[in-house]
Amino acid sequence: MLVGGLPGSGKSTLAAPLARELGLPLIWDPQHTQPLGVGPLVEVDTTRPVAIPELAERIRAAVSRAAGQ
């Protein structure tokens, strides 16, 4: 999973709780700043509060749909 965006857009605030919710390790790598094209892209509006459990469910659903193709 890649959490990307402009500076100050909320990446750091979003990444740790989202990784916990999804049961994934949090890996910080400033070298990878663009989508890798290996899975679905889920865009998130970080200009307002993000509900982590609902976002995690959106991601799980997107991954499930992509795996079924």
C-alpha cells in the first residue's frame, strides 16, 4: 500500500492508523512517491477528517474486486 500526496496533505497522519486497521506493516520509503500500478488506486479526500475503518473497508473491497478480475 502506498499513501501518497502533496506535502502537508495528511499522509503521515493517515498512514499509521490505516496500516494498523488493515493489519499491514508501515514502511516509510520516500523513494516511492507514485502509484506502482500493482493494485487498485483508492483516492481519499484529506481536506476533512477520514474515518479509518470505513477507508479500510473501501480498500479491502477494491482489492477484492481487483482480485476477481
